[in-house]
Amino acid sequence: MNMPAEIKKEIALEIAHVLFIDIVGYSKLSISDQHAAVEELTRIVRASEQFQRAEAASRLTRIPTGDGMALAFYTSPEAPAQCAVEISRALKEHPRLQLRMGIHSGLVGGVLDVNERANLAGAGLNTAQRVMDCGDAGHILLSKHVAEDLEEYEKWQPFLHDLGSCEVKHGVRVSVVNLYDDQFGNAKLPQRFETAQKRRVRLRWATIAAALLALAAIVAGGVIFSRNRERSTLAAPEKSIAVLPFENLSEDKANAYFAMGIQDEILTRLSKIADLKVISRTSTQHYKSAPENLPEIARQLGVAHILEGSVQKSGDAVRVNVQLIKAANDSHLWADTFDRKLTDIFSVESEVAKAIADQLQANISPTEKAAIEKAPTTDLVAYDLYQHAQALVADTSDAIHAREKLPQAAQLLNEALARDPNFLQAWCLLSRVHSVAYFRGHDHTPARLELAKTALDRAIRLQPDAGEIHLASANYYYQGFRDYERARSELAIARKTLPNNADAFLYTGLIDRREGHWEEATRNMERALELDPRNYFILQQLAFAYGWQHRYAEAARIYDRALTIVPADPNTRIQQALVALDWQADIKPFQTTLAGLMAEDPSMALDIDTLLYSFCDRAWAAATWVLTNYPREGAANNGVNYPYAYWQGVLARSQGDSRTARVAFAAARREVQKIVDQQPNFAAAISLLGMIDAGLDKKEEALKEGQRACELLPISKDAIDGASLAMNLAQIYTWLGDKDRAIEQIATLERIPNPLSYGLLKLHPYWDSLRGDPRFEKIVASLAPKER
């Protein structure tokens, strides 16, 4: 059968924000009136600003439904709600056209209808229609899920009216919220809810009597049900496995990396089987070999099976013992011992992976089988160097230590590749190391980016279709050029051959975030967390996303979870304490935590966020201590190096010491000017130069630089760095005494996710000159935590 290319192309499942629209009384109209009604509806919808904006950005799909239409927005949960409001207002000029609307966010995907035309289907579409079916003419009904998303935005809160649940097809119940005010929507209770309410009144006394008679049974049964429900919630997929660290039984304890390499290679090969769920090594490495509490570990990792093993190396002989365990009852499903020569060790890893797949009855494609059988290198020394480099790269979530560890990892990889130039994974990891170093500002130069490209090109020449290459390419285009479209396409290809790779989902989420798709970003990061549940960096990024959205309760829970993995990590302890400062302007947890860290290690270096927030403590001791331990070579923020002298200037300015501030800012300016001279379009460096010039009262230069930076990297191009540069511009306006533009800039920022929290605006000295202005105080008050 011949099909058009656009139909052949697979349309993957993705999250859509669906607005379902129905013409009320459509079936009672004549055929000509039906056509007229649909045409009238189409004109109204096309006139909607939200429709036009999403269509222009190619982030909208319109599906006709006969008696209405469905609009699938791929932007934000606000888009369909705002579109519905615009349509409802427009209907005042079209009184004969009666509509009802339903909104839900969920998965949709492409299908072919009976006429072989491309169409949409999925839970997102179905639920939106079911929600709509609960309403009458004029109603705009939302699923509870969408309403909770909109509640995060203050402007929507007055218009959300909870109706409770409504029974729809097949006895399914959906929780519904009515969206209305006096200008749009329908405030009247929908007929379905009115009928149900009357029925409840008639049955009230009978229900109470029945409830009293059955109370004891309900309580007892509720306990049993609760326990059973907990088990089912925690039930892991049957074809799921975690490979725990292998025990090193060799007399030479230096062989620990060798044992780790065997574990990692077995895990890597298993992870290429799409029919299995395989937990990443970043999460499994936190456990010891052969632990006693296997059921609990399996629960934490979300798997049904555990693989344990041991490695004993003596000369050129190796013995590998493995055992596959069903975690629920701690029973052994399979075990074997492999005695091999050192040169044959990679064949053992292939045999073990295939045996486990057989035991778990996993389907393996020919491509997956070939991938399992392929050895990464023939040089064991090169592989050992690669393992050391991997360990260093995995421990770079701390920005200060990353500056030390990434060059060390690059050196190890270069040594490995000197031994085996055909080591594909090493080339890919080397490219990623250089991309990260460029992106984080450790070496934001074209030369560093060229090193990333050179390593990537060498890998492509070896095996252009390898998933690892597409993952490295995604890093290169995302971190080197902010080319999100190209990076997304590379990640989509990578996921086909690396189905259990958490980074593929994480980086999709990071790109979503850069593009301002915050809900999608959160979902992709949560998917990454399923595959790597104890990955500190993923948790850190998820908490960051919640914080910028001012979803502080969720951020606090994520930091609590992170601290179960790295309980002593100073920066995570600080971030946990800062939630209270951001959320409630409560500085005490931050002060207590910082004082404890000072007592533990007076020479401790903390990240740049701690320094920024330490200025909120007007005693200045905290800021002075953090600055004392700040790296003299500076630390990167938004990809640019912030000199030590800049923060000296900020501290002196905050204390009213203008002479010291000017000397420090002048020194900082000389450093940053060199960067701008070398890279005249480096937005973050230009923005930093603008703040320094504002501190030096160079008004004309500061304004030009701050505005130029925002033009080079607007929020529309990068929702993270763009918002940070916009905040910097607000700081420049404030320091130069331009209250009107400063407040306008802050007000604009507060309409989107951004780093300016209630606590920062209320306590930080950056904004002191704005205090007392009613416009500024109104913004601060709007961010204050709402009483529950």
C-alpha cells in the first residue's frame, strides 16, 4: 500500500494540552446550518490570539470532530485555557452559536483513520472530551490536573471553581473544575452535577445509616486495602533489573576498578535491550556488594530483580561469579561461574547479559543482539582509563569541583584513545566532556568547542549509527550552540538504541526547560529519575525546575530525597535551607546551616548561589566568610566566570563602602573586558560587564551592555539564561537609580518562571533602593506565601 511520506513518518507520543470544543445542539440543526455553525466556529477560533501564536510557532494541531474540533497545544497548560477564554468572550457577539469546552493535559499520538489520513488519539484527547461532556452550553471545564497546573499562576486562581467528580462513559469518574468569571464561562452548576446533587440529598439519611452500620468493617478493610494498595503502587515491572557493584575478591585491592568495569559493562549491554528496564550505574553504585536487604534495595530502585557478582583476578586469569535474584522473596533464579583469560573478559560480559535476558524472557532484536556481543575495546588498560574518567565525570554536579575533574577526565580519555584509537565510547565521552567545559564557562572558547567537534567526528567515522554518538551530538548542539531542534532530533535517535539511558530523557527535559516548556521538562526529568532514581544531578535539576516555578513544597521534597544520597553534601544542605528563604523569606534555616558548615570546616568553598544569598544576612559575617573561600580565579555562572573582585565590589557596595567597591569593580572590569574583547557576542559576559559598570556609575555603558545582552540571548531563545540576564538588567536599572524601568523589568520577569523569589526581593540588598515604592511592594506581596 502506498502512503504519503507524512503519514509514514511516525508521530511519537507526547504531552499535549488539549482544548475540546463541541457545538451544543448540533445534531438538531439542518445540514446547511451545521456547515454554517462549523464555519462560524472556525472563524472565531482562528481569530484567537493563542491559536495564532501557537500555529505560527508550529506548536498546535487542529483536529475536526464533526460537531466541533479539538486543539492540541504543545506549549503550556495556560494556552488552551487562555484560548477558551478568548473564544468565550468572542461568543458574546455570536449569541446563536452555543459551545461547551473541556481541557486536559495528557499523552497524544499520531494514528491513521479509516481513510488513511493522519489523526490524533490518546488519553489526553479522550479525557478532554470526557471533561467537556460534563458541561452544558457556555461551560469551560478543566480536569483537576490542569486546574492544579493553573493554580501555580496567581492570575488564574480567582477563576477556578472545583465541582467535584463527574461520572462519564463506562462508569469512569473525572474530577472537574469550572473556569469562569463575569466576562467568560458559565457560572451555573452543570446539569449532571445538579442531578447528582439532588440524588445525594434524597439518599443522605440512608447513606448515613449504612455508613454507621458498616463503620467497623470499613476501618478494618481500609487497613487491609491500604496495605495492598501500597504493594501494588510499589510493584516493579517483571522485566526489570539492577546490577549491583561486583565484589572485588582479588588480593590486589587496586583491582576494584576492574571489578567495577565488569559490572558496568554487563549493565551497559543489558540497557540496550528495549524490553528490559535497567537501572543506571549512577544509582546502583551507592550500594555495597551482596547487601542483606535486597527487597528494600529493589523497592528503592523500582526493580523486580537484582544481579550480584564477584570478580577475582590473579595474573592473566579471571573468575567471575554471578547470581540473578528475584527480590520479592530473595530467591535465586540463576547463577554461574566463568573462568577466563584476561584477554577474553569481554565475552563473559556478553554471555552474562544474554543469559539474564533469557531468564527474564526479554525479546531481543537482531540489532540489540549485535550490540550485546560487541566489545567496547580490545585494550584493557584503555578500558580501565575510561572507567576512571567515567567516575570523574559522574561526580561533577558541584560546579567548583567540576572545574578540576573535567580536565582530569579529558586527560584520562586522551590516554585511553592513544592506546586504542577505535574506542568509540571514549571518543563520545571526550566530546561530551569538552562540550560541558564550554557550556559551564570553564573554557568558553571556540577552541574548546572545536575539541568537542573533533572527538565527535572521530566517533562518527567509527560507527555513525551508534546511539552513544547521537547522545554526544545532542550535547554538542545543545551546549555548544543552543540548537535545540537539532539536539532533540539527535536525542530521539539515541533513545532508539539506548532505551534505558537516563541522560537521553534528562537532556530532553533540560532542553524543554530552556525552551520554557516547564511541565514537559518536569515529566522528562521524572522519567530519567525512574531509570536512575539515585542520581544526584537529576534530583538537583528537578529541584531547580520546581524552585523557578515557585513550587517550593516539591523542591523541598526533592532536596530531602537528595540528602538521603549525599547526606553530608554542603551545597545540598544549603539548597534545602534556602527553600525557606525563597518561599517565606525565612532566613533562619540558612543562617543555622551556614553556621554549622563554618564550624565543620572554616576553609570550605561553597557554590555561587550561597554567596548570592549570603548578602541577605545584613550582619555581613556570612558573606565575608563565603567570599573568603571563593576561588580566586573565580567561578562560573550562566557560562561566564564571575571574578573574585566582582563579589568584593558587591559586598563593599552593600556595606556602603563606595571607595572599596569602586576599586574592586575596576579590577573585575579588567578581567571581564578581556573576555568580551575576545568574544564580542558572549551575552553572559556582556551582562556581567553591565553590572560592573553600573557599580562604577558608568550609566551609558551599563545600560547599553545590559540591554545588548538581553537582545543577544532573549528569554524566547533561552528561558534559563535569558531570564537570568533579564534579572541582571533589573539589577543594572536599580543600581543606576532608574526605578521605573527596574520595577517594570521585575514585573515582566514575575510573569514567567524565574530566579527572583519572594525572599530575594524582600531581603537582598540589590533591591534596597526600590523599597517603599508601592509598585515594588505590590510585586513582593504578590509572591508572599498564601495562607492555607
